[in-house]
Amino acid sequence: MPPCTHHKVHPVLYFNLCSVIRPHVAGGIALYLSAYPNATLQDVKDALFSSTNRSGLGYGAGTCGGIPETEFPNNSYGYGVLDIAAAISK
């Protein structure tokens, strides 16, 4: 779940990742809550943050905001890639 950043996809257009990430995370939370309807906010956060996929993220990268991209969470990749199947299976 990376932090909000802007990526240039065209010489004039910028793509704000917040606009894409929020609905995906909201959908993941909805799926998690459908599997665990009595889960608390802390349960959801713990499940999502502890099950992210970090494979291939940050290796050989530098730093962003003073945090190495090989440490998680960081300013480039956040906690990693949302893996709702892993969160539900825990």
C-alpha cells in the first residue's frame, strides 16, 4: 500500500496513485470484513499490513524521505502490495 505519489504518464498529464489505491484498499477491507464481520479496525489494519507482498520491491533502490526503500513501511512502497487473499487466510 504505497503512499500517495504522482507519476508522469504523459508530458502534460500526471497520474495520482491515491485515486487508484483508495478504492482497491476499500474493496480489500470490504472483502476482509465479509470474511470476518466482527473484526475491529485494529484487526483489519493488522491483517492488511502484515500480509502485504513485498516481493521485488525496493531491491537496489535508494532512499525516499530518508527511509531506505528496503525497509517497510517506506515512502515509495508503503507497506507493500495489498494481498487480500493472504490477509483473509491468516
